[in-house]
Amino acid sequence: MAFLALGSLLSLPFSNPSAFLNRESSVGSIAVTATGTWQVAISVNCNNRDWCTGETFLGQPMATGGLWGALRLNTDGTGRAEFTACSHASEAYGFATGATHVSVVISGWIIGPSGTFMETKGTETYRGGTNRGTVVTFTTPVDTGIPAIPGHYTALDIIGYPPPHGVAIQVQVSLIPA
């Protein structure tokens, strides 16, 4: 299971002036330029059992509990993320239960065609919970759904509709100029 594997905001063609660093891209994606380091902080609290077991966040099924952490995307196409999660679901749902820490080493990322961050390759290592010791390597692009525009985003911005009582999603996206 991969927590990160982490709307159409932008859809612009991008030429490569020699001052910019282009990395791998997929069809319709926006090449990432050497403009700075992206930092993303995420806090998800899901305490509504009926809603939480039927939704996904960052491409993964949700359960009662939460996910908290930070993601850093560097100008050279690499990055790191550290997340702590606590799931109160049963293993019957097919994902980690209990307290889990996830360390992510990102060796490729882009801004996808919808203007969101996409991880293209990397490794996730799980500690604790039912997935302890699991290492997952991903090589297929994964859309995080997180906008590549500095700002503060709530559940409404990320999932597209107001969440029910007992659900809070907060995402802070920052760009630190090079």
C-alpha cells in the first residue's frame, strides 16, 4: 500500500529556455522548472466511519483515523516525505492498521496535466502497524491530487465537495524560491 503513490488547474505547453531544468514528462504534463523547492504539509483527520471507509485520499482508501506529514520536492527532480498515520480499520479493508510511519524517497516527480504534483518514481518504507518493514517501489506516475500552486487548501478544494461532520483535510503548499 502506498500513501502517496502521496480539477484541471493548468494545461500549458512549456518550451525549454536554456535557463530552465526540464525533467521527464508524461503526455500533457507541465515540465518542472528550476524555480525553487516545493514544500507540502498535510493533515487529514477522519472520524466519520460511514464516510471515511468509502473515500480515497492521495490515491489510497481512507479509514477512521488520520494522516499527518510533510513532502519536499526539490528542483533536481528528487524529494522526501515523512508521514505518520493511524488507522482504526480492520485488516479486512486491505491496508495498514494501527500507528504507521512512512518514509518516502522520491526519485522523480512532475506537475501533471491537471496542474497537480505527480510522483513518477521512488520508494516508500513502512514502520509500525500491520505493514511494518514493507518497502514499496513505484515507477508508474501517481497523481497526488495536490495543486502545484502555493496556497492553503481545505477538504472542499481537494475532494471537490464539503466533507461531512468529523472530517478535516488541510493542505499547505509553499514554493521556496531558488
